Amino acid sequence: MFGSETLKHSDGHLNKNLTQTAIAFGRIDQRLRHHPLLPAILFRERLEAARACAAVDGHLIDPWRLAAELEGLRVVPLGSDVFERGSSVDAAHAAFAQYQWLVKPDEAQRNAIESALGWLSEHSKASGPLLGAATAFHAWVEAGHARAPMRAALIRHWRRTDILHFPLPLVGARAFIADAPWEPSEWIPCFLNCLNDEITAVENRTRKLERSWRHARLQSGAQRSTSRADKVIDILAAYPLISATRLSDELGLSLKAAYIYLERFLSNGLIVEVTHRTARRLFALKELEPLREIVRPPKRPLPGRKRGRPKKSESQETTPPEEDVDIRPPGPVPTFAPINYEELERAIENAERIIRRYRAD
């Protein structure tokens, strides 16, 4: 089998990468298995995985822009011309397609993922779950299959083999960059190293989220024993974006009490409101503040402007005075001789006559 041949001819470099990656998987599984912020961590990492997979194919997008698109929020358009805006739309479409494969595949995608899982199971029998995943991925692409089904299959493979106990999207996206080697003896260590780098990045982002969470809890202020402030912070940390209605349902608070907590934390700078609205607002921890910069504020009337169409007199008053501009042409208007179509008509008539003669023969 291909995996056993790789092991046979591998050197210490492969064994070192395999060992480091196995240790990293065990470390991240132990850290996040019962983590209170696991839903928020998975949300963030799914965005990052979709962004990385799209970037390998040349579609660059900010993960916060993708988050806004997924939440149905209107985003600030990118670029100063049609070409740049079209490129941003293409990038969003590519990243959304990768996100769908990883998180919410449709029926056809699920069938393709099951086929990729079969490859993973077959190679894992002889090479183990980590090295088997690498050899299976290489053989899958070498056979002409798309990368997206195998990436989604990897998430399920890590759980089926008890390497991870949660659907963390570790897919080794950077192993497919343009200058990556493709020979199995070189690509497989590269793929394992990319998985190790992804785990390190997950740990760094997790620490940053934990700091934001702990800071919010410490700064929520001295509370009575019946206060729900810490619980509100915990819910805000667990759910990436949450409304006052959702918060009241989760904690059994009245809608008014939920808004009191949110407004107080907002004024203290512990959380952010990402929708720029006064109704149907969404809140998040300070860690998600970049999302607010991506979301386009709703259109609002000008200050002092009343509802409805302005009166004719008002519109006339606001119309700037006409400038005295001479729009006469600089010289006499050129005249052209009429076009003679007689020669064209004779040519058409001659062609039709030849066609009729040819059909008669």
C-alpha cells in the first residue's frame, strides 16, 4: 500500500513531523474538549478554515467579512471600481462555498464526503489515522478528485478515530499552495507540518478570546449575589453574535433586563454592537470588534429632514444655481455626404441569385 511504502522510505524528517503533529492534536483536544467557549472557538475556526481554503485558490477574503455575509449583514463594499468589487464578490462566493463544504454540506456534497471517508478509512488501516490521512489525501488528489470533499471528510475522520472529540476544522490548507512540493516523500511531511501550524494558530486565537472573556468578567463590576452579569458575559462569549431576545431566552431574563445588562457593558467598553442599528441589534465580545467595521450602517435620513418626498419649493431652494456655461460648439457643425447603398444592394441581389441557382441544381 502507498502508506506503507512511504513509511519504508521515510527518513527522520517525516517521523519528527508525525510525532510533533500527534502531540499537537493531543494538546488541542485536551485543552478544548470541555472548554466553556467551544461554540465561539469553532465559529471562529470555521471562518478561518474557509478563508484559508479559498486563499489557496487565489480568493482572498477577510474572515470577518465572511462572518458578516453568513449572518446576513450588509457589508461595506470593497474597491473603487467594478473590477475590484467583482473580485471581492468572487472571493466571498468562493469562501462561502468552502464554508458550506466544511459546515453545512448539501446532499450531493455529503455523498462526496462519504466517498472521501472511504479513502481515509482504507489508508488508516495500515498507516494510522494521521499518516493515513496524509497518504489518502495525496492519493485522492492524484486520482483527479476535488480537494473540498476530502477537507470536509478530515473533520469527521479526526472524530471517528478519536483524535479529536469535537469538529475542529484542521485541514492542512497551506499544503496546496503553488510552491508546495508534490512528491509524496516531500508533500506528506509538508501536510503534517501544516496541520501542526494550524493547531498552533488555533491555540493563539483561543488565548486571545480567553483574555477578552476574563477581562469582561473582571470588569463587569461588583454585583449582588442575585446578579446575572457573569452569566451574561458567559453567554456573550459562547455565542459569537447574540441579540437581547436570545439572551433573555437563554437566561430566563426579561427583555428589559437583558437590554440593561447589554447597555451597561456596552458603555463600559466590554462588548460591541456590530449592526449599527437601534432595533434588531447584535452584540459580541470586544474580540469581535473587527466585525463592526465590516458591517455597513443602515441608510438614515439627513438631520432635520422630515419623512416623505420634499416639497417642490424645498427642492428648488436646495438646487444649486445654474452656472453660466457656453455650450455652443467651438466651430461649424460638420456635414457628411449621404451614403450610397446601390452597390451593396446589387451585391446582395447577386448573392441571392447564386444561392437560388445552387439550390435548383
